[in-house]
Amino acid sequence: MILFRTPFLVAFLIVLHLTSCKKLDSYSERMNQFKMDELHHRPLFHFTPEKNWMNDPNGMFFYKGVYHLYFQHNPDANVWGPMHWGHATSKDLKHWEEHEIALFPDELGTIFSGSAVVDHKNTSKLGTLENPPIVAIYTNHNSQKAKKGNAIDFQNQSIAYSTDEGYSWTKYERNPVLKNPGIIDFRDPKVFWHEGSQKWIMSLAAGQEIQYFESQNLLSWSYLSSFGQGIGNHDGVWECPDLFPLPVNGTQARKWVQLVSINPGGPNGGSATQYFIGDFDGTQFIVDSEFQKAMEKKHSYWIDFGKDNYAGVTFSNWSNKANGVLYLGWMSNWEYANKVPTTKWRSAMTLPRELELIQNQDGFRLHSKAPSDWDKYTVKTLEKETFSQQKETRLIEKGAIDLSTAQIKLNLVDLEEKKYTFILENSRGEKLSFGLNEKAHQFFIDRSQAGETSFSETFSRKPSIAPRTKKATSLQIQFILDKMSLEVFFDQGETVMTEIFFTHAPFETLSLKTDANTVKIENLLIRELGKK
């Protein structure tokens, strides 16, 4: 037993108090600095709410030249809370205009995630053939019932409809349209028109599986089948499903893709989105046998291996020449989303990506096609065709390009089994590293030195890694920087990594460092981007 004399104890406590205050002051100063710098962190080309909290993208559709994005939104605080549907629109997927809140909580509960469709045939009779209704299908979450703990049927599916192209909504008077059969997690309906069977199909997260329902009119629904038992990653809750067909590039074949978001259980911790390839006949989804064999070897397939792409789904009523789909995700992670050091607003969406289906020697893979239409937003361009350097190469010198918002493309050729590291750095010595470890056949991102990280123990505890699945001695890379985010598309989008960061100053230089004898770079294109 140790006895302290009173004067010594007082002095000890004073020192302890001063030390604690100093730590608190230091953290407080950093947070105040971030409050002043929030303009520097708000992206130019990614959607962010004007203020307060945002998570999952909801109800996305394209109609008459306008992209509509709804989103999980707490209008009263910058942390997750009573969910509403916020609303924003864009004509180019680069500039967004936020509108009034679309859907408010009601007597059935708050408004969780869901989807929206253009009812062209007016199957719901909620509009006309000349002015088809937009129908939103969402989950009502009864939080009061959930808190009581003696019930599990507190999530039900409801609809609302719009006859002015998505700007105002009327809730259906007979909600809910699909009642909970007794499952705790019964949510996030994603609906599409199945041309083959001439009916609406809903995929719904139901516990640890996906359930499918059918309807002729969007108002009454019948159960079809379930998918998910014994396949894929089940380390967390299954959420935000999406089911859609894609042509297999270069063939006449077509396969169906089932997206499932999971939290936790992601490849680098926290939340992430896995995918499955198979066939859907209007009743059930069956995983392709070869894809299942590949899954058993590799465990799971992920749409993005970075820590910050979650709950992504596709736009309804959108198509392109390749018959692809357009995907958008929430650019955060549930491990730290409520704590990131922005206060006026929290969270951004990813850039939209066109998804394509590729078949190679290892089977089917989803490719994410990065936005390429940056010409009219380009402020300055640097180009270089082919050059070789040893050990370390400065690709962008200080003052040459504003790296706050930029697109960079290049090819690395004649790769050795070495490590190739791109380093973004600013005047404060903060740096973000990413690249390829060809010996380990892995891509990586390390944001442990990229500014503020103390708000979360898991934000940068270890670098994120992703397997390189393409077998090649060259590597095509495209990456896009936008204030506080890095989206890297490796091997023409076969592997994608998205991560956010919070530096105290913009990056100023870009270097490439390697332990190979030489590094050969082809077709370097650097664009400084700005709004026009």
C-alpha cells in the first residue's frame, strides 16, 4: 500500500489535469481547424447534403434527362437519426441541386431505404399512360415498436407516388403494401419490371437472405423464393439488395447480378458490398455453378475493396448502348461514419459508375467503368506518352497541377515482381499512398498519414488491400481525387478501391516509388478539374 502526502497528491493531480487539458486542447484545436476548412473538404463532383446527415442512396431513377437521387437523411443533426428521404437532381451527374425533403416519417415509422420506378404502363393506376406515375417503394421502420423488444415485425414495405416527375409525393392510403411475416430485418426493397414474365419483381433483405416477391400493380405482393443460405459472406447483416441483368461482354450471353451489402464483414473491415452472378427466371435466382466454385475458393466477390463504398444500387429507367447499369454508392463506412471530422454535413456519395460483366479464364467478374467525360470540366492538362525512370519518379511537381480535384490515367508496363507505390503529399508532410505489390499480387491504399485520423481507431489502423485478379505484366490505372476522396480503378475497373481522407491542406505533389530496377510509364494523362 502506497501513501501519498497531501501536497504531493495535489501537485500530481494538477499535472495530470494540465496534461489532460493539453490533449483536449490539441484535439479541440484540430477540430476547430476542420470546421474552418470544411469548404476545402466538400467535394466538387460528389453529392453531399447542404447540411446534416446522409447515408444510403435511395429511389434513384432517370427520367426526361434528369437524374433523381433520394437518400437517407437526418435533417436535424449531423449523426444518424430519424430517417427521411432527402432529394437531389442532376443533369450531368457532376453538379447536383438539393431539393426539399421528399418523404417524412409518419404513423407507420421512419423512412428507411428503398427504390423508385417509372410506371410507364400505369399498372398501379396511380397516374395515367400520358403522365406515368413515379412509384417509390420503401421500408417503414417503427422505432417505438422496435425499442419495446417484444416484437420483431417492426419493418414493413410501403409506397408513395409522384405525378410531377419526382418532385412531390403522396403516400398510398393503404400502406403498408407488404407486411412483415415475422423477421427482425425485413427491409430495403429494390423493384424492377421483369420483361420476360411481365410483372414487377422486388428483392428484399430478410435477415441473412434475400427474398423475392412479385406484383402486377406495385400495390399487392406475393412471395416467390429466397436466396443466400450457405453462400457468400454472412459476417454481418444483409442489406440493400439489387438484382439486374447484364450482357457478358463480347458474347451473346446474358447473366443476372445480385448485389448484397453487408455490415460488418467487408474485406478491409466494416461495411462493404458483395455480388453474385447467376440466372433469374422470374421466380428464383440461381448462382452460376462456375461462379459458385470460384466463390468457394475466394470466399466473396466485392464491388469495391476500399473501405468507403457501401449500400450502392443502380438507377431505374436508365440504359446505355452496352445495356449496362449505372451504380452509385454511399462513400463512407459504418465503423466511423458518425465521427468523421466534418460538422455542417456528413457523408458524400461515390461517383457514378457503369457496371459491365466480363468473363475471363477465372470466370465472371464485374467491372466498374469510371466516369470519362471530364473534358468540359478540365482546367489544365499535362500529358506524356512514354518514359522510364529508376526507383522514384516525381510525376507532378509542386505548383504544376492543383491536385484538390483531378483525374489521372496511366499505364505501368513491363512489371517486375516488385512494389509500385504512388505517393500524394502536401506541404505539411501529410501523404496518401496506394499502388500495387506485384510480388504479393495485391493492390493497397494506406491513409494512415493522410491528415486527421484520431476520430476513429479503425479508420486507418492498417492499409486496405485487394487481390489482383488479372494476370498481366502491365497495369492500367485511373484515379480521381475530389477534395477528400480517392477512387482508384485498376485493370480497367476489374478491381476498384474507394477511400476518404481528411488532410489539413491539399495535396501538391505525386510521386511513383518502386524497388524495381526501372519503371516504364505510358500514356500519362493528368487533368486538373474544376466546375464550369
